Amino acid sequence: MGLRRVPVWMVYCLGMVPAFWGLWLGLTGGLGAEPVRALEQHLGETALQFLIAVLAITPLRRAGVNLVRFRRALGVLSFVYVCLHLGVWLLDLRSWPLIWADLVKRPYITVGMAAGLLLVPLALTSNDRAVRRLGPARWRRLHRLTYPAVSLGGVHYLMLVKGWPAAPILYMAVIITLLSFRIRLLRVRFPA
């Protein structure tokens, strides 16, 4: 398959294109009346898309498409986008009292923060040295934090929007489907 020839560094480079595109749109007036909010949403949605891509790798492998070598890059990119999303939000508020008030007043921000915090240990251990140090079994258990992180990310997006727009509902449906696939795999491997 041609994907074996794609170097991992190219995934990182291509993965940063949405960030630069969003920045370009912001600088050229292409993000509408509220450019900071639009950029913040764009970066958050991209982070969620990368997290979903990480979850999709195992089912795709079962279907004959092996993208495992790109999983780390996709996971790191999701963390980068979460950090960018958070950074835009922090720069928008620029005041610790306002940030704290937003956290307390808006539960969707608290849920999003929890999702982002769950990704920190994953990002810190997304290297070969951490795998050797923790051991493969402990490393895999730690990286199961991906499941609650992506779930909370989906809930954050659902809570953020008003009404019932299709995008957050679709993302949540995909997340639930991919997580149910993982649960079925665990039941097959470790029957009760």
C-alpha cells in the first residue's frame, strides 16, 4: 500500500495546515464578525477531528488499512490543537479573574478543560523513551485516557453550541461508535 511510503514527518507538516489556514483567514478578515471566536472554534474542532482519527486507526486496521505508524503523530497534533485552542481563548480573555469567572460560569469550559488535562500525560509520554520507561503494558493503560478525553471533547462541543446543529451531534455519534468498537474488542480479548 502507498501509505507505507509516506514519512511520518509529512503527517506533522500536513497536520499543521489547518492552523496556518485559520491564522491566514484571521489576518485577512476571512473569519467573519468575531474572528477570535471563529479561530478558537476552528482550532478546537480540528483537535477533536484529530482525536477521532486516533480512535479510528484500530477499526481501520481491522478493515485492512494499517495507519498505526501515524497514530502518535495524530495524537500529538490533537494535543497541539488543544493547546492552540486554549491559547486563543486565554489571549481573548487576557485576565485571570475573567478566565476564572468563565470557568465557573460556563460548564462546557470546565468539561473542555478536563478533556485537555487528560491529554497532558498522553502528550508527555508520546515518545519511545516513555514507552521503555513505563513498559508497554503500563503505557497502553495510560493511553486509554484517550477514551475519556475524546468523550469529554465531544460533550464540550455539544454543550458549546446552541440548539441542535448537525456537526456536534455527528461528531458525538462517531465517537460513540468508535468507542463501542473498542469496548467490543476489549470484551473479546478479556471475556468476563
